[in-house]
Amino acid sequence: MNAEHFDLYTDYLISSFGPTTATGLSALLDGQLSHDQVTRLLASEPKNSADLWKIVKPLVRAVESADATISIDDSISEKPHTDENDIIAWHWSHSFERHVKGLEFLTAYYRSQENDFPIRTPEG
């Protein structure tokens, strides 16, 4: 995995307001990164928590503080009319006190006296 390409791709996903595509990223970069390079990046071997730690460890070590906390929150983006698949499924909603169909995701946030920022995974 090319870390520079990965950073470009994740920044593209985060900053986009509409549909995102490999071709769209390539066009945004005036062809400096081909859509084939993006496709190969996405088709590469799945990552796990050890891979994530290798990526974030330098940042964590640079900003770690004894007074820091990491807040984690789970949320559900409801998708009542979407067919169930690998990511759209039934999840327990504490807000509605019932199961809802949708996409469940986690949000993580680091906060200390000196720093505060969202934590994101390589998947975006």
C-alpha cells in the first residue's frame, strides 16, 4: 500500500460532498494518480487492527498525554428501504429502543489539554 495514495484517497472521501469514484479522484488530481492506481489500492489485502496501529502509532506517540481521553460513540445511519447486505443490517438502537435497519459506524475522538482531533481508520 502506498501511504501517500492512501492519504489522498481518504482525504478525498472525507472532503467530498457528492459521489466519490476512482475516476473522480484521478480527475481532481489532473491525472497525477490514475483511477487504476486507486482501484489497486482498494483491491489490496484487507487491513486489521495491527495495520491500523502501524499507521497511527507515530501520531499517537507525538501527541500522547497523561490527561488524554478517547471518546468512542456508535451510531446508526438508518436505511429502511435498502436491501440487507454485508454492511446494511439490523442493529439495536438505544435512541429508539428497538432494532433498526441501517449502517452502524463508530466515531472516535482524541482530546487532551494540548490537542483534540477525530480518529479515523484507514478505511476512511
